Amino acid sequence: MAGGVAAAVAAVSEARLWQRLMEMAEIGGFIGDGGHHGVNRPCLTPLDREARRLLISWARRAGAAVSVDPAANLFLRLEGEDPSLAPVLTGSHMDTQPQGGRFDGIYGVLAGLEAIEAIAAAGVRPRRAIEVVAWTNEEGGRFAPGCTGSMSFTGFKPMSAFDDLVDRDGIRYADALAEQLAAEADLPRRPLGYTPHAYLEAHIEQGPRLEAEGKEIGVVTGIQGSRWFTVSVEGRTDHAGTTPLRLRRDSVQDMLRAIGALNTLMHDPADVLRFTVGSIRVEPGTSNSVARKAEFTIDFRHPDKEVLLARGDAIAGVVQASMTSCTATVEERFRALPVEFGERVPGVVAAAAEAQGLTSLRLPSGAFHDAQFLVPLCPTGMLFIPCRGGVSHHPSEYAGPDACAKGARVLAEALLALANG
Amino acid sequence: MAGGVAAAVAAVSEARLWQRLMEMAEIGGFIGDGGHHGVNRPCLTPLDREARRLLISWARRAGAAVSVDPAANLFLRLEGEDPSLAPVLTGSHMDTQPQGGRFDGIYGVLAGLEAIEAIAAAGVRPRRAIEVVAWTNEEGGRFAPGCTGSMSFTGFKPMSAFDDLVDRDGIRYADALAEQLAAEADLPRRPLGYTPHAYLEAHIEQGPRLEAEGKEIGVVTGIQGSRWFTVSVEGRTDHAGTTPLRLRRDSVQDMLRAIGALNTLMHDPADVLRFTVGSIRVEPGTSNSVARKAEFTIDFRHPDKEVLLARGDAIAGVVQASMTSCTATVEERFRALPVEFGERVPGVVAAAAEAQGLTSLRLPSGAFHDAQFLVPLCPTGMLFIPCRGGVSHHPSEYAGPDACAKGARVLAEALLALANG
């Protein structure tokens, strides 16, 4: 078996993986700030389907069996010696943020394909099947919140819970999903969900630590928790030239007070806590009218469950206490508690990196990933590769061919270890 | 002559004026918040032209001569005994804000028509002609800034200065203007601009003072100055879950600091100063990305020129000093210094109100009006009628039939006094 592992790892092709990453980046590609090659490929769109067709063509040439589930999650299966055993699952997602890059998500899918292709090419037959999955709508860039594919698969929420999400054009998630499934009606359909033997997802770090500390592989120990809120401040529109400030119910001003108070609530000298107001919408939004309504989003994350719960629960009260003349409503749109991966999968990843002579670092994930929904189902883990400056969700997001190949080699070895376990 | 004035004032019809206000409100009318009847009638649109055709039909029945100038300002002329003398000019505008009401602007045009119709019906012939004007694009709701018609007429700016303004659909002002003039090619064309003998504009107060103090007529003493700015804060987009706050260049956070500092700069215990942030736009505007760019508007007004200049000039420095990690640009989009109307026209208005036994109050205008551009040309003034709660630019904007008629009667008497002077 050790010879088989070495052959499979040796069969991982840096050139092929890089070529595929670049070819995928053409689908939805654009030239962004600073001349960087960005990707804008929203889920459940013609671009998404074009990317999936390309992936399927590569997978079939590599000998993988393709199928799709009712949540449009796409599976590429390398059969094992015993097809009756629970497969090992790997993968990530293919959708991007509107100003996304060439690696976030798609790297984990293509590294997974590279791993099973290398394993097959080396003539290695794992005991369990290995399946590569492309989860639907991880980013939430079109339909927020994200991870609807993995949440549906794992039963974190019933699939119907997402039916009425709408995109900016008012299109319902259920309708976009039905359109995707209709366009892929030629693919074998599988039922929703199963219990994998293990789940291992490869991804760029999206943070600066591996690069800063000169490490080649990140052994991910868990994922911090997230809570997302939408706050709506309602006042009254008035004439900007005539209405005395003391008589106004200015939603912009009360919003500013609320965000200022939330900055204080969320202050963290250790800089572990993540608090972001990324979207603000003001109505009517004309320069010479007092704004009737101001709406903003909160993205709050922390690895410590107690902090996540205590400070998150304090948000509504802090917002209400900030209102001077307006009324506010605070809606929690999404909550995921912090998860710990335990030792099973991270141990396998660390051992594979060590066997290949690569340096590694144990670290938690700052970003949100489909992996967190797999934790209740099976031993779960992730491996990170460094990315330049820790930047993601931006056209300048970058990981070099060498870093990408190293991650794929560790992934191949770890998947084989799990599939033979 | 005194008998003629009394007959003209008596010929003002409360019912006819109200009926016309309500009929006009159907053109662009909608049912808004609270079931109020709002009006959305942008300038230089088919709705604007429909409203102008209706006005023209009434004016012609009243014996007025209709003409249009190259800025699409529309004139209704009641001839005087000596057509060679400079006319007295009255009027206002017919366009509205997107969430506008039934009185702002259109009241001054229809009160002017009511006045000349009453004067004509009473068989009174003033020494000078009286012209009613409907200025193009006062509100700036479609093409900002507003008052382009009166600025063109008075030479405040050359008409060509507005050619390249664009609306939200990318349509140029010059093209919209050409379309309007082509649609009204059947109307006699007059040259742009002349020096009126005097200008008097009737308008709803758009503020709370007349109602609060129980006065029927506002004798307007001048118009406060306005400065409009757009501030753009540029940072960098980053992942909301991974990027430590100290490494971010978060445009939303620096924008908040800038507006907070501007609130301090603009603090006025007397509550005379008007400072409004009415529009905010954030990019990319997704909840889980740090915002790369935040843009906001400033509407700053004050009746004292020194305050307007000193604090307005301080804005850019205060914004720059608020930046911690982003860069900011501050652009002044519009500036109009405060104007004083002097005593000539306000004295005539006050005398007319007194002669009719109406209570009046001298007050400055908080809102911006076409009248301010007439000040360098001729004796200028305005008269206000109370409006409910001081509300304007909103469907709930309201002035009752009685208040509207009182304003029209004072306007008729004042116009006759000016036209005979």
C-alpha cells in the first residue's frame, strides 16, 4: 500500500491542476482592480452550469462517475474496492463572490479531482470510494446566507427552508434550483444526503498566517462561529433645507449611533473577534431629503462559543439603546456555532504533510466553510494552502502552482489513508 | 384702481384653484405611505409635458399668451396697458421629488395663473404685463442639481453648463431638453432671459413655523445658502471572517468616523444650521465582505454667508482627518450663497396681506427656490402659505383649500401693485 500511496502522490500533476484552475477562471472572469484576473460566477446561473459541464468532462475522462442530488450538489465518484462502504467525501464549491478570485472554492473541487485522478492513474484502488463534491451556493453572494447546498445535504436545515430566498432581481432560490436541475436532467440523480466515512476539504487559507509563518500546509483545527444580522432603522423623510435637526427622525444618524455603539460592544484588544458592517442601504437616498430608512448588515464571528453567544445576544439591546428618534428592528439571519474538528482527520492531514516533508501549522479557520455542517455527521477536517497576503474575495486573490500542487498531494495521501481506514 | 384691486381679489376662486391642484396631482399621482396621495412627476418627461398641456389649456381659456424659451421654461402672459414695459414675473415649478406631494412648486404656478385669471376676469388692466412662469427642473430629482431652468434664464450659468448632467438611466439633460422642445414645437418660442420689473413666487412653506405660530401668510425675507458635497471613501475589500480588524481598510468604518466628525463641525445649539447625509452607497455591499468604497452626500445650508463659507470650507479637512486607513475625496457639487430679498417686494406682500386682514410673519426660506437666482436681476420676493406639519417632499404634504386661496389673493394684490408701479 505504501508504494501505492507514493505512486498516487507522484501522479498529482502540478501543470494539469494549474491549467484547470486557469481554464475555470475564464468562466465568469474579468479584469479587476490593479489588472488582476477576478471571477464573478454566481451559483445556479448559466456560468455556473458552464463551469460544471467543464468539470464533468474532466471527471469522466478521469474515470469518475458523475451524479447530482436534489440540492444540485454535484458528485464525482472514484469507486472503491467495496462499493457498499461509506465513501470518503472531499470537495468545496464553485461559486464566487461578485468580486471574487480564481481559487476560493474551486481550488478544493479541482484539488479533489486531481487527487482521485492521480489515485486512479497510479492504479491504486482504495478500499472505500472517494467522492468529490461541488456544493451549491457556498458563498451566499447571490442567495444569502450561503452553504445552502451543504446545509440541505446534512439536514442542518430542510431544503425547503431556502425556497423563498431571493436574489437582487427577485428570483427565488427554489426557481433557480429547479432551472439548474432541469438543465442537468441528463445527469444521474442521487438522493439527498448520506453519512460519509469522513469529510476533508482543501481550501486557500483566506488569511495571512501560513504565508507569514512560512508554512506550506495548514492543518485546520475547527471553524469559528458566525452570526449574521440585518438591522433596519426607520425614521421619517423630511426636507433637508427646512426641517430643524431637533425635529428630525433621521435614520442615517441613528444608524451611525448604533454602529458606533456596536463597535464598542465588539471591541477586542486581542483582535480575534470579527465584526463587519459590509452593506448599507438608505431610502429614499436623495441628497436633499432626510433618509426615512437605513438598513445595514452585521457579520460577527468568534471561535469561542461563549463570546459568540453573549455578544451576539447583546446586539439587539445595543441597537435599541442607540435610537434617539427612530425605531429599529434587528433580525438574525444566520447562526452557526464554532466547531472543533477533533483529532481524526486533522491527524491524518498532519501525518500526510509530514510524510511528504512539508511544513505545517495547526490553525482555526476564520472563514466559513461547508465543512462545518459535516461535523455532526462524520469525522471532518480541512487543509489550507497559503494565499498571497491572506487576500480572498478579491481579484488579487492568489496561490501559486507549487502551493496548489503541494495541497493536492497532501489531499491525495490523506484521502487514501481515510479511504483505506 | 383700489376698486379694481378689490374686484380682482374677489375674483380669485378657491374652488377653481383647488380643483386644478387636485387635477394636476393626478398626473404622476400615486398612493404612498399612510394612504396619502403623492406625486412623482420628473421634469422633461411625458408626464411633465402632459401637465404643461393641461396648464396651457387653462391659461389660454383665461386669455393668457403662451410661449416657451430655449431652457423649456414655460410662460403665460397677461398683457399690460404698455406692452413695452418690463413685465412682473411670478411662478414656480411643476416637477416633483420622486416621493413628492401635490403642492410643492405647482402651487406657485397655479396661484399665479389664478391671480392673472382673476385680474383679467375683473376687467382690470395692469400697467405692466404679468407673466406666470413654470421653471424647468427646480427639484433636481431627475437631473441634479436643480434650478437649471432659472439658472439658464438669469445667466447664473450658461445653459450649456447643464448639457452633460445625466439621469439614473444615463439620459443627458441636453437630450431630454431637446425632446421636450421638439414635443412643444407648436408653441411660440421666445428668447432666453430678460430683466423683469420684479419677481414674486408663491410656495408652501416646507417648514413648521407659520402653522406653529398661527400665521396665514409668510413674508419671505431671503433664502439661506446651500452647499452640496459628495464624499467618497476608498479602502479595500477583504474577507469579513478572516481579516483582523487592525489590517483592514474598511471604508464603512472610516465613513462613520468622517460623518461623526462632521456632526461635531456642524453642531449648532441654535438649530439654524441644516446638515444632512441623505444618501449612502457602499461597494461591493455584500454582508460578508469588508466594503471597498463608501460614498455619501452632504447637504449643508445656512442663512449666514460667513458660516456657510467657513464651515463648508472646513468639510474636506475634517473628512481627511477622520481617515485611519482609507483615502477620501471631497467634491463640492453645488454652491449657492444666501440671498436677502431687501424691502421692495416683501413690503408689497406684507401690505397686501394686511390690506386683506390676514396675519403674516416675516421669515427666511429654509428651502432652495428659483427665486434666489432672480435676486441679481430685479426686486425679488416670495410669499409662503402654511403647510401641515411643515412636511414637504412626501405624499403627506398638505395645504388646505382656504390656505391656498388666501395665498392666491395676496399674490393677486401684490402682483397688481408691482405691475402698476
